Amino acid sequence: MSDRMDTVSGTKRPEVAVLESAAQFYRVSYDAQGGESLRGMLSDFLAGTALGWMASARHETVRRELAGSCGKLALLLAQMCVDAGCQEAAQRHFTTAEQLAEAASDRVLRAVVLRAMGTFAFSQGHHRSAMDCLRAGAAAVAGGDDARAVRAYLQAQLAVVHAADKEPAAALQALSTAERLADSPRTGDPLAHYPPAALAYQTAQVHALLGEHARAEDTLKHSLTLRPPQERRAIALTLAQRAGLLTTLGQLDEACHVSHRLLDEYPQLRSKTVDHALRALSPRLRPHAGLTAVRHVLERIQHTQQTQP
């Protein structure tokens, strides 16, 4: 669910260092608050400062470096737009990010962008487009022993799409490949890390889509133990998924407990994705509203949605 991948630090040009520090700031803010809070500020910074620096660079080497940094910012802006429910803007920024990755001659960044585009297409119900993007991303980093984290992320998302398309053998094979790549050494990998919490979340998605609800719920529980507390958006989405699965499994007391944890996180977020996840939880709980604990959760959901700005 999260695309967070920290670049390996090293000596950088001052402008590149500024842009990568900005990317880190906006990424942390996105993880903690959701996509709506700083989307406008990032858009202004990208258009007015970052792309301006790239356009005014006199040397091709410098321009390529800045294109890579701008591509990372454009990718993050696209993800913020998705989270804010601005789908057309998201598609524009994804396209810009891919173009900047091409300008930077950065195959790894291009693969990361294509993975994000595939995830976006899948969320919109466009499974063929999602598969095309993910396969193109995998081709961009095929061969060699680098980019293992990116390759793992691509395979995990491919597993999700295969599971949604009722192709369990292909889903489990892709998931096994993702797990193997994620466990591999990082030597030579310019993108240092595929967070274990993210891999666990996508693994749970695969199991849920294959009807293995108990296994999916247990994997989500494990994912939560791996999340740092500042990643509120990912935590909220994981809690929402877990509460829904617990309801399906008939474990209503635990579902209510997890729902209250979600509602504790919710007021600190400005995220349409989390909004939708919370709204989707209510109809799953409503058939059990005769239980006092469930009724209290439903009342709290209603109150929270009414008071959220």
C-alpha cells in the first residue's frame, strides 16, 4: 500500500540535495497526514522551483540528475492526488513522472513509477492496464542483480492483480518471487528498501482475494507490528482492512476493538482513501448492530464523519 523507498545517500549537487530533502519532507507528511494536506504546496514547489532548476541547468549531466529528483517529486504528487481523490490530476502527474524518469535515464525510477501507475489502474478497476504497467516495470529492471527491492514490489503487486483475476497459481508464484527478492541482499540496489510492512500488507491482499480470510487477517496483524507509528495513513488503511476481515470471520469483539483504533487515527488524516475505507466498514458491521459493542462503533463512525472537516 505504501511506495516508500529511501534512496541511498551519497555526495549530491546542492540542488539535488535540496530536492531530495524536500521529497523526504513531503513523503513523511504524506505518510502521517494523507494526501490532501500538502498537495497544493508540493505542486507549487515542483512547478515553480524544481522544474525551474532543471530547465535552467546548462549541462546535460546536471539536467539528468535534476530530472530524476523532479521525477520523484512528481511521483509523490501523483500519489497525493490519488489519495485526495483527484484522479485526472494524478494521471497527469504519473505521466510527468514517467517522462522525467526517461529524461534522467533512470530505469529504476521508471520501474517505480510504472508500479505506482499499475497500482492506480488496478484501484480504478482497469486490470489489463495495471498488468501492462507492472510488466513494463518488471522489464525495465529485468536482469542483473540490482533493484531487488523494486522488483519485489512489482512482483507483489502483480500477485494482487492475479489474485483479483482468479489466477491463484500465478498469484502465489509472483508472491513467492516477491518474498525471495525482498529477502535478498541490498548490494548495488539504488533503492534501498521494500518495507516488510508493505510486503505483509500486499500479501494479505492476495490471501483475502483468494478467499483465505483468516490468513489475510493474521498477515495484516503482523503488518501492523512492523509499521512505525508515524505512518498513520498506512496504519489506518490496515486497521480498516483488518476490521472488515474480522467481521467476516465473526470475531466481532476484536473487530470492534480494531475499529476503535482506526477511529483514533482517523481525525489526524486528510485522505479520501481512508474516508472510503471507513465508509466501507459500516455496512459490514451494520447487520450486527444488535450487539452493544457494534452499535457503539457505528455511532462513533457516524459522529466522526459528521464532525470531520
